Amino acid sequence: MIAGVTWLLAFQVLGEVLVRLLDVTVPGPVAGMLLLFVFLRVRRYGDDGSIVRAGSALLRHLQLFFVPAGVGIVVYLGVLRDDALPIAAAVIGSWLVGLAVVAWTAVGLERLLGAPRDDLGAGAEGTA
């Protein structure tokens, strides 16, 4: 377990160093996660490896990572109350933009791949 967490932290640090050296606008942990993904794919790492076991253990306790976010919400509750309308507009607006981008991507992929894909099958028209 300690070896797996050490590997995970090493890739995070490697991502941070790489981002700082290359001066790119990607967060260091994201770059480290990409490097870890490439490492795992190249090495054909098995499900019984220390990195996978450490990652699975962290995922089992994922709810603990939401504690800092919950504390932040409680600390800034007054600010959230004062700016509720702009925050709600931003959340709803970003949701609508995301929905439009997903729809646009799906239509573009259907056009790119040829015939539209239908999960219902050919004989399902007119049935509700």
C-alpha cells in the first residue's frame, strides 16, 4: 500500500515538475495522471499491482475528499447567500452550454460515422 501511494505521489510530483518546466497551463496533477496512465498502459500493469491497490483504496474512501469542499461552503456561506443569483445563473448557464456541446458532439459523430445510431433498433418505431 505504501509503495502504491508513493508511486501515485511520485507521478503527481513529476507532473508538477513537468508543467513548471514546460510552462504549460495544465494543472500538475492532471499531467501526472496522464503520465501515470501512459506508464500503466506501456507496462501492462496488472490488477494486483501496488498502484492499482492504492488507487482502489483511495476510491473506497472518496467521500473524505469532499470534506474540504463542504468546509469551504460552510465558511463562505455568507458570500454564497449574497451572490446566490449570479452563482445560480452561472451553474445553470454552464449546464446548458455543456448540454449543447454534448448534443453538438453527438450529432457531429453521427455525421462522421455515417448512419445515425439508434439504440432502440429498427422495429421499435411507433412504440411508446
